[in-house]
Amino acid sequence: MSTNTKRLVVLGAAESGLGAALLGKQQGWDVFVSDGGKIKEQFKETLQQNGVAFEEGAHTVDRILDATCIVKSPGISDKVAIVKQVRGVGIEVCSEIEFGYRYKGDSKIIAITGSNGKSTTTKLTYHILKEAGYDVAMVGNIGYSFARQIAEKPCEWYVMEVSSFQLDDIHNFRPDVAVLLNITPDHLDRYDYKFENYVASKFRITQNQSKADHFIVNRDDKVMMDYLATHSIQANIIYLTMSENNLTGNEGGHINNERLHIQYDGDSVEMSIHELSIKGKHNQYNSMAAGISARIAGVRKEKIRESFASFEGLEHRLEYVATVRGVEFINDSKATNVNSVWFALESMKKPVVLILGGQDKGNDYIELMALVKEKVKAIVCMGVDNTPIHTAFGEVIETMVDTATAADAVHAAYALAENGDVVLLSPACASFDLFKNYEDRGHQFKDAVRNL
């Protein structure tokens, strides 16, 4: 290998891998993309148009081990053979957000993570900055990859949704504002089934922050507060809480008498929770996080209030679909874990016919029990194997029905619902047993509702 050639190998050719390849090419790297599976046609065309060498369906080990730096896509586990080989020879491995960070220039980053709510909070924060006239892009797990945005249309501000997988391979990545919304068990198969490893991964978002930076954290989340009690964080910590009594100092977000309060730098934003366009306690946390991030970025409080009211939520996340003869249908297909379903049920004000099921990730449904007893009148199961749901709720819910398609689930739920009820698709499971992904599941649900 020539000593003056910078050789970048990108493992995985989905959105993040493509972005890293395009940025690497632009920055003068000799780039090679290797994907063990099949590369999407549109991504292949983009690589060809940009003169980037690639392979699919296999990994050419010698060529990969000839790299100066390897960008590993977040979906690839460290347990994969090629990654083990790379780690074994000591080549630098980084994530796409780390690679992008090296070429971001003077731009500012608001990075948002958490087990639940990060997509909504990212989109809301972006909406506020965009409405305020900022030169801003929404990147990461939502929208374009960070690296691709830098390569094609760099901005002054990046609002970024980041996952634990993306944080696992950072070295210097340092957000000006880091947000950690909550931590509940998820993806534990990637963390040796140790919850503490997953928690540490989430907190990596703060590892390079200094006193000049801000870290927004949920004071009401016991897991995070336990971690903070034993670990030192350099950034300026700002808390979100449902109770004003939990705030220390004059900064943070809280709810009091159904009013949302955001305090930062001696200034206060205040509005009724009923004026927020997105409902439920979890969205009050999300709104506080987005509002404080926007205040740190310098957005005026009037603009924040306006943006809270005008924001349209995410598709497949507590998305209102239709009301059919007095029965309301809500699409929460993005709820692929138990904690997401808890938040969905917590925000329901009407009797619920709940559609649950899919590819179970070893769910413990016990945390839903109190809300199911209080709010759910019937459960419609939608999966290949619904045994875990029957086992969990069979003794507390009298009416449980098994279905194997979105259309059957919608018809069964509609038959069980009465005027004034809500049919909630909030599966608590991955979708891969019956659907391509959670979006496909949500679209099929919505189509079935419209066909009633």
C-alpha cells in the first residue's frame, strides 16, 4: 500500500454507508464499498455515477484489510466475521457520524438519542429551527445521513437523530447540544444481553463534550439518574421533569398546572400543554427537549411557541388515521417495543381495542399490565406466533382474537369496538414476521381502515 494514499473502506451500502462513501470520495480518499448482502439499485446507481468502487454479496478480505480507515454501518454487529478480522489487525473503525464530524467545519450539532421519542424530538427541533429561518438539516437515523448532507449540501446547523449503534464507533464526535430522552431495555442482543452496556452506549453521546456544551437529560428517568450519580459529565446539564421540585437552578423544563415551562439563560417560554400539537406525557418531554435545544441555539421564544402549535407529528407514531362511525383509528406501528406501547396507552383517553403482536424480541409485558387493565377492553393479536401475548394478558383481558393480516386485524378490532372507542395499532414487536418493516405494517393498517 502506498504510504500517501488514504484508503477508505465502507462496510455496508445503505444510507449511512453511501453517505460516508460520497464524502470520502469528495475529500480525496480512495474509496471502496463492500456489502455482504445486496445493494439497493438506487444506491448502486449513485455509487457508479460518483465513480466509487463497490462489491456486493461478499467481502474481499485482502482489499478490506488494506484500508487506512473503515466506516462500519450501524446495522453491522461486531460479531460478524469480517468485523472481527478488522478489529484483530487494529485498523481504525469509525461510524459514519464520526467520519462526517471530521468534515463538518464550523457547523453546530444538536444530537438526540434515547430508547423512545428520538425521531419525534429530532423532527420537532428541526421544525423549530427551520421555522426560525436557520440554515439547518435533519440528518442521521431520519432523513439523509450526516456524511451525505455534508458532501452534497453543508449547513450551519445539523439536528441529528443518533442510535446507540452509531455512538458505539465514535472517537471525536462532539455535539454542541446532546439530548438523552430515556433509556429502557432494547437491542440487548448487540450488548451481550447486559443492560448496563446499552446504558453506557447511550451516554457515549456526552463523552467528548466540554463545559461549553449542553447535555439535556430526563430527571424523571431513574436509569439515567443512577448513571449520573456515579459518572462525571463535563457538559452543562439541563434537566427535564414533570415536577418543578426536581429542578436545580434556574434552567430546565417542567410541567406545572398543565402548563409547559422552559427556562434557559434567564428567559422563560410558557404555554398550555393543550396548545401542543402532539399529545401525551411522552410528547411533553419531547417538546421540552426540543424547546430547550432551540433556546440554546438562540431561537426566540415566540417562534418556539408558534412551532409547537404548528408541528405535524411523525407518520406511524400515534398518527390519527380516521374516525369510522364513532370509532377512532390510531396508527402507532413505530411502537416496536413495550415501552413505546406504554407511552401510547398512557396518552389514550377513550376505551381501547389494542392491536398487538409481530416478531417478539423477548418482551416482558408486565410493565403494560396496569394500563391494559385500566384502558384496554379487547386485544387483537397480529403475528405468526401470538402465544406470548395470550400468556401475558389471557387472565386480565376477556376478549382476545388472533389475526394474520392487517386487514383481518382492522376488521376484528372494528367489530369489537363501539362508538366512542379507539382502535390502537401499537404492536410492541418488530414487523418482520408478516411485513417488510414497520412502515409497511402502518401503511397496510391505514389502507384497511380506509377500506372499511
